[in-house]
Amino acid sequence: MRWQVKPLQSTIQLRKMKAFWDARYAQQTYSYGKEPNVYFKNTLKTLAPGKILLAAEGEGRNAVYAASLGWEVYAYDFSEFAYQKALKLAAEKGVSLNYQIGSLSDLEFPDGYFDAIGLVYVHFPNTLSKANHQLLTQLLKPKGRVILEAFSKNHLSFQKQNPKVGGPKNLNQLYDTSQLKAEFKNFDMIELKEEVIELAEGIFHQGQSSVVRMHAQKGEY
């Protein structure tokens, strides 16, 4: 059975988001650097390679790292500038990516296609978060893994002190552990925690903030 999600955001919302990210990724500098997210890197290297999907992957830093470990990498983002920079980075590192320009509503894969999904600073509004996470995890095989790092609801106080840390400015786009536990209720939580870390990712993630980190395994049903 083929799977394709229906759009969960209005055309106006998507256009605004696309314009924002196009403006950011159009710059020559890699906005969040070329190195993978530390939590994603440290978690992924413990797993046997298979097929992985990187959601809203941007300029490709995590996708390229996964490919360097031997994963068959699929990624998407609706910014063409992000796509071009991801392919450029892949070429620099001598790896290949299956990268699609589009959003979640444009994906089409069979259920249970992936061994892992990476969600690195993918901030869905809380009105869409549960549905989008469910749609993504339908693509996971039984016992497949989700690796997630995102800003917690306590991020705003850090951002107020230091705008260079970046991240959403709206509370309804931030996460806490109870929300993630509910939205991934059919998963075994290998790790789920909130902690304060020092970010040093490119020019837009610089400084201390509170994040949630999750490594979860899908049930066998």
C-alpha cells in the first residue's frame, strides 16, 4: 500500500514558512554549520545502517553524516536553496542523498519503509504535531528508531537572554517530555530527557538553551 499524507497546513502558512527558510538558506554560509547535530551523531553511530528519513533536513548536515556511515539516506525540505546546499555538501564529502524538495504532504513511501527517522529541530505547531508525528512514524518498520532533538518549552527564557541561540519564539512550537511521550505512545523510550546544553551549530544556534532529546523504538505491532 502506498502512503501519501494530506496537507495539514494552509497554503498561506506554507508560503510564509517557505519564504522564511528560503531567505535563510539563500546565504552562502551554512546556517547551522556542516557538522551533524551532536545528539543525532552520537545516537546514530550506535545503530546498524539501514534506510533513514531526515525530516525538514535543511542544508544536509545530518543527512550527509548518516550517508558517511553507510545509511541509505532520504531527506526532504521545501527550500530549493537548502536542497542545493545539501547536495553540494554531499559532493564535498563524497556521499549520495535521496533528497526531495517538498514538505511532509508531498512524501510518498510505503508503510514500514524506514529503519530510522531523524527529527533534528523540526518544530511542528502543537495543532499539527501529533498528526505529523503519527504520519511520519507510519513509515517506520517495527522496532525502527526515532532520534529527536528540539527546543523545550523552557527555551524561551534562554532565548530572551541570548537571541543568538535561535529557535521558535512561540511556546506552541516547543516541546516537553510529556508531550513527546504521548505523541509516541507506541514506542519504547530508550532515552527521553530535557536538559540544558551549550549549542554551537553554525551562526543561528549559538549559546545555552534547554532542549528535549529522545531516542525511541517503535513497538513490534
